[in-house]
Amino acid sequence: MATIGDVAKAAGVSRSTASYALSGNRSISEAVRLRVLAAVEELGYTPNAGARALATSRTKTIALLGRFLDDEFAPAMLQYILGVSETARKKGYDTLLVSDENGVAALKRLSSSRMVDGFVLLNVAERDDRLPLLRDIRQPGALVGLPGDPDGVDVFDLDFVASGRAMVDALYDAGHRELVLVSQPEHVVARGGAYVWRLANGARDRADELGVTLHRYHAHSSQPGIGRDLADYLDRHPRATGLLLNNEAAAAALPSVLAARGMSAPEDISVIGRYSDAFARTFSLPFSAIDSAADELGARAVQQLVSRIEGDPDAAKPHTVELIQPRIDDRGSIAAPSPARMGATH
Amino acid sequence: MATIGDVAKAAGVSRSTASYALSGNRSISEAVRLRVLAAVEELGYTPNAGARALATSRTKTIALLGRFLDDEFAPAMLQYILGVSETARKKGYDTLLVSDENGVAALKRLSSSRMVDGFVLLNVAERDDRLPLLRDIRQPGALVGLPGDPDGVDVFDLDFVASGRAMVDALYDAGHRELVLVSQPEHVVARGGAYVWRLANGARDRADELGVTLHRYHAHSSQPGIGRDLADYLDRHPRATGLLLNNEAAAAALPSVLAARGMSAPEDISVIGRYSDAFARTFSLPFSAIDSAADELGARAVQQLVSRIEGDPDAAKPHTVELIQPRIDDRGSIAAPSPARMGATH
DNA sequence: GATTCGAATCGAACTGGTTCGACAGTAGAG
DNA sequence: CTCTACTGTCGAACCAGTTCGATTCGAATC
């Protein structure tokens, strides 16, 4: 394996000159520069990452800390992961994937061994136990998911409050006046999944403003529970004409639930969800939905992280909280309410 | 940040002694060992990963190279990824996730910069362009997915031929004599997804042996195409009583397709798929299926890789091709054929 | 013609670990 | 009582880069 010493020898210069020729950190004569480049090419030289990291205190690697929880919707996670890793690569960074369930220990280990230049945290909880440590360490951190206290870190998330409002608006505008919101299970909230109640509160507030009835429920996040839950809610509110889904499993299960009752959207009921476009395509979900923008959020987090890593630490910008605004992918599952249902008796 | 020099000073010994006390590579008096350990604790010392990598030529990191293709079933990929990363961590390794679409370039870069100790390749193609390079480089590699020529690497995959046979057997044993197999799209095969025809050939051979009629189709891997495809095949073969699915999107779409035609499994048709258990749970798929054993394959690949990394290079074991045998998760979607259908006319 | 400046290059030091060889001290063998 | 062997420790070298300071040389300035 060729070292920079071999390159220098082949080009007839000293190691330092070869280094400067490659980094451009000092002026080097064109003739020498070309000789060094030729030697690099000929020997197939690639700098040793460990040695470079040691000398520069930069690893060109970021860590991606996820929390992969059984009862949350794991497949949706992949979108975030790829968004992060692809953006990182474009910026010249590699991504260390950490699925360690003990996030705090992982953070400590990677930070103090100086394996990475920064951290991206996924699925951040309302009171995330990784956050105090993240604020203390030398490497910057960017979060996907809004914590209760976003001080000292950069935060990127979907605006779930605005999303809840937008979902109600979309159905209200089509003429619906009685709605059902199906959220993630209660214990996802208990564990710190604040996005659940943020969306629910946004929807509730908007419904209140508009004088719309909104029934709110938590539901299971997998079958067969979720199928039963959906059927139950539809039974309980026969006059409801609009359905809001903030629960991927509910979206996946709804087509068969509707089919089993001989219903379809938007003829019998209008539906709006909140999930990623890729998810919709994969599972052929025919429902209009607010795009959860997973890849965009991952990408934004990395961009910000890299700019902090490479930026002048003295001229540090203030930390940002960036909530991206909801965008509805219209798949035609919202229409005027069915007159039959509106006239239904309880 | 404390270095081993700081630790040595605090313990009143030389740097080398501190190093030996921590690594155990030479005998050290108990008294000194305890003083060093105390100093480590007190200073919060963690070895610098770059320095260690430089000195030992070991990074304690493996690279995970995926091919994340839009038209393959991305969410299923996460199972493999987590299987790899969790097993790696248990063995003391971190995982570098490489989603770079140019796998060859990534392999070259990571190998020659000595960023990782070994490679795990996912979604390996029949003639995978990363393989020749992988055989050449100094770091060992383990594959998930069986290539045409598995020389010089360790390979782990589901036995797709046996899986195809097992699927036919399961339906034959229940009394079915006319079956339909729905595979991944043609272009997945063209790109090197050999598992598609391996399973198809296994099923065909077994069907021939048993004298069973088997209609084989490629189908789309997303909606709305896959829904239309399924309906079409059911129309074309009204006397077929058993359905084999080697296409995750087909499995996801089937419940609504069946519901739309007023059919259900296993009453009107028996169904067996091939997908992961996690996938089935997430999407509430009620079909019996051969578990694709994603996490197990990922785990096995890492175990083998680590043993090669840490093993004596002189006493190198021969490379293995390990095909794990299919296991059917019975979800009750196979029963005796419906007499109505068997008597149906074309 | 001496002085100053900048460009181009080199040598040495530094990053933070591991490991080899040497050496002192002690215990056991002969 | 000497010789050998072993244990415990230290200093120095090494891994492969980057960077600081010094030096040389030619051109421009006064």
C-alpha cells in the first residue's frame, strides 16, 4: 500500500512538498504539482484515513443514531436513513449507522474516541436522554424530530401542528363536518413521540375554530389490532365522513377494512393521511396524504451539520429550528361527503 | 481530551506500561494495573480511534454496501441492515453504511483508505460488478445473496430453489393441482436478481415432479400495476386454487384485490408468500409465507466476516456458501381447494 | 549593488496509540 | 554462590499523515 512517502520519492520531492501539492495549502510550482499527481496515479495512492484523522482531528464521517422501535413503523425509517447517508456522501462524508439501543453510551463512545465529526439523531423524543450529552460534547449535532428543549442543537422536523390544521382544512373545504382522527398508540406518546399530540392538537384547534366535530383516537400500530380499531371507530361514528390518519399501520390496513364493509374512498368516506410518498407508492395506498418528507429532513439535517463541522467555530451561527411546512400529495381520496352517510342515524 | 500519556503520568508509569496494562499483552503487576485503571476512570480516557487504527491497522469498523433500488422493495432492506449492524456492534464493530450507487468506487475508496476491516454486501447480483474487486482487496468480504461465482468470498442466502419447492409442496399437500406463481418484475431479473428465477425454477421442477400445473408470471413491484396484474392472473386462471408470491408488493396488494372480488383466503384461494416475518406483521399480511430470514442472514454474514478479520490469516478456513433452509410461518392461508373453483369453467 | 519580498521547498515536530528490544531485579535450580 | 529464567518496566521506534519554521533563490525596489 503506497504512502505519501512513496509518492514523494517517486516525484523526487520531500513528504511535506507532496502533501502541500495535494492539499494546495501552500503554493507549489506547477511542474512539481504535476509530478506528484502523476506519482499518485501511478502508485494508486490513497491517504490512510486513520493517519489523516490523527493529524487533522477530522474523520470525514458522521454518525447516524436511530431509535428503531418495534412498535413504530420501521420501514418508514429507511427513507430517513438513505436521505442522510446520500447527502453525507455528496458532501464528502461517510455515515456510521448506530442502531445501538443505548444511544447515550454510543454517543459517548463515538464522541470520545473521536470516530466521527458530528451526529445526526433520528426519531428524537420530547425529552430525549441523548440530548444533554449531545450538548456537552465537542462534535455538533443535528436532530430530525423536535424535542421539548432544542437549545444547543439544530432541529429539523415536519410542522406537525400545521399538518394537523391542514388535514382538517382539506376535509372542511370539501364540505365535511364530522371527522375521526386515528393516531399512533398511546405508548408511542408516553415514550416521547411528541409529534403525535402536536398533530392532534393542531387538528383539534383548527376543528374548534371551524366548528367541526373531531373524534380523536389512539390505535394499534399493527394488525390485527389496527384493523379492529378502524372498524370500531367507523361503527361508533356512522355520520363521520372524513378520516385523518397519523398512523402508518392504519393507512396500510384501511383498504381492506373499507373493502370488508363494502365502502370505498372517496365515495363513502374521505381520507387524508400523513406518510411518505415512497410508503404510499410501495403499498399502493390510494389516499391523499401529507408527505412526511423523510429524505428532505435527513438531507437538511446533514447539510446543516456539515456546515457546522466545516464552519469557523468562532463565527458560529445561532442554532436553528426548521419546521418544514406540510405539503399534500393529492391522490383523490377527498371529495364531497356522501349524502347517505350525513343522513345516517346513530 | 485525555491521551494515554496523561493516563501514564497520572498512574506514575511510562506510556508503554499504561498501554500494556490496558491491553493485557504483557504481564503487568496487579498494583500498576489498578493504578492505570483508576487513572483511566478519573480522566475519562478513551483511546483515539484514528491513532489506534494507525498503529494496529485495525479500525473495528465494517462497511455495509447496499444496493437500494427504487423498484425493489426498499423497506424489506431495513431488516438486513439492522441484522448486520446489531450483530456487528455485539462483536465490537461499528457499521459504515454505504448507499453509494457506485458500489465499485465505494469499495475501492474504503479499502485503500483503510477505513474498514471488512465488507458486507447486500442484494448481490448474479454477476455482481463489485465481486472481482472484492476478491482482490486485502479486506475480507461476506455476501448476502448468492452470485454466479462465489469464489473467494463467504456467501449467505436463503435457499430459493428449496423455497420454490417447499411452496409447491405445501399447496400440493393440501390438495391443490393448479397454481399461479407471481414473481418480481422481469427487469429485476435482468439486473441480476437471480433469486427470482431460482425460486421459480425450484417451483417449476417440483410442480413437474408432482404433475401439478404451474402458471408463472412476472408482475409489477408497485401499484397500480401490481393490483391490475393480480386481477388479470386470477381472471386468466379461474380454476387455479393456489397462489405463490415471490414479490412483496404483490403480497401487500393482494388483500384489497381479493376483497374487491369478494374472495378471501383460504376459503376461495390458498396463498403462500415469501417475505420477512417483520414485513408480515407490519402490513398485517394474513398469508402463510416462507420467512426470508433477513436478520439471520445479516447476522450470519457478520459473524463469518468477523471471524475472518480476527482469525489467523495463515490458517484461513475455506470460503463457505451457506444456504439456509426455508421455514414456513403458518398463518392459516392454506386449506383444501374450494370445490366451486375446481369445477369452474374457463 | 545592497535590500527586501515572495515563491518554492525541505526538515523536523506533532497527532496518539502499539510494540519491540533492552534491562533491572528476583526467584529457583544446580 | 553462581547461573539461568522470568517478571515487570521503560525508552525508542513506528504507523502515515499535516503543518510550522527555516532556508534558498530569483526578481523587484531603492
